Amino acid sequence: MDQQQITRTLERMPLLSHLNPTEIEQIAGITRHQRIPRFQFIYMADEKADQIYFLIKGKIKMGTFSSDGREVIREILQPEQLFGELAFSSNASRVDFAQVMQEEVELLVIHMTDFRKLMAEIPSLTFACIQHLNIRLSRAEERLSSLVLKDARERIIDFLVETAGREGRKVGYETLVKHQLTQQEIANLTGTSRQTVTSVLNDLRKANLIYFNRNSILIRDLQKLA
């Protein structure tokens, strides 16, 4: 990807939508393009947090490992999202992992030393980053509230509804969601067990609210499911 292509790609990023063309070009000048094969880790916990990333193709899962080695998925990232924000804190170390899912991903990578210099020169960039961090904090608080206040069935249904709203394709009254998650990964994402996910999905299928196979979920009526 050449400099012009990087510039055009950065223009599509929601975080940078309020910047002018000259400012986007400045960011493009410190940005490099990278491809990461499927299943590879982009970074792991305890590594130095010195880069931020824009995801431009594919999906990435973010999470941690519990003391017994169990994977806990915090979030599934979609294209045009920024991640690796812990780099905004000086001399920070990663507390989570970022791993490519089932297809190769493409990233735009920026070293934080260079990005900080631009933040000092471009006030609107600093403001956009603060807004982004506030949104991420709000999402983290919502997820914590869900884990505390909702039971496993509610969390799994919330996952289906949110995924359908973000990735689903309407087919009449039905919504088709194609995904790359195993039932274990859905469990890791919703703070439940694989057995619970299987049980809830089967119950919803028996109630004719959904139909599912390995790679897709068909939601019969999104309003009834919610």
C-alpha cells in the first residue's frame, strides 16, 4: 500500500473524520501498512505498548487469559476501528492480547512517539482521541454492568442482538448473521460456558426464534428475540 492509498484509507476512519486533508496527510506520513496471518497474535500481555493500530480488513479478538489459562474475550473488533490505545499512556505495558481470527487482517500501524508529536500540533486530533477513549470506557462499563446484573441467557441474547445490529443482513423480517466464532468463543465473550451457550441456542431454536449452523445465525424476528 503506497502513501496515497494509506491517506485514502485514513480518511475513512471515524476517529479522523473531523481532520482536514493536510492533517490526514501528516498522519499518513508516519503510518505503515501491515498484513498479519490468521490466528497470529498482534501483541500479548506485558509487551511494551508503543504502537496504535487501525484495523482495515478482517476481524481481531481482544482479551486476556485467566490464572488457569482460560481465554476471556473482551471484544471482537471490526474494520475501521482503532485499537492498542494503552499506548496513549507513557511507558505502559499491554494488559491484554490482540489476535487475528480466521482470516488474514490488514492494519495501519503508527508508532506512539510519532503520533504524540502530531497530537501536540493538531488539537482536533487530541480531542478526537479523548472522545474515543471516553466511548471505550463507556463500553467497558456497560459490559461490566451486564456481567453483574444480567444472567447468562440474557447476556447471550444481548450478544446475538448486538451482533445482528452490527453485522446482520436483513432478509425480509429475518436477519442473517455470518460469523467466525465457535460456541466456546461466544462463551468466552459473554462470560458463560460452552454448555450454556449450546443450551440457550438450542432453546431459542426450539422456540423458532433463531436457526443456526457452524458459520451463521438466522434470527427470525429481531424484535421478538430482544
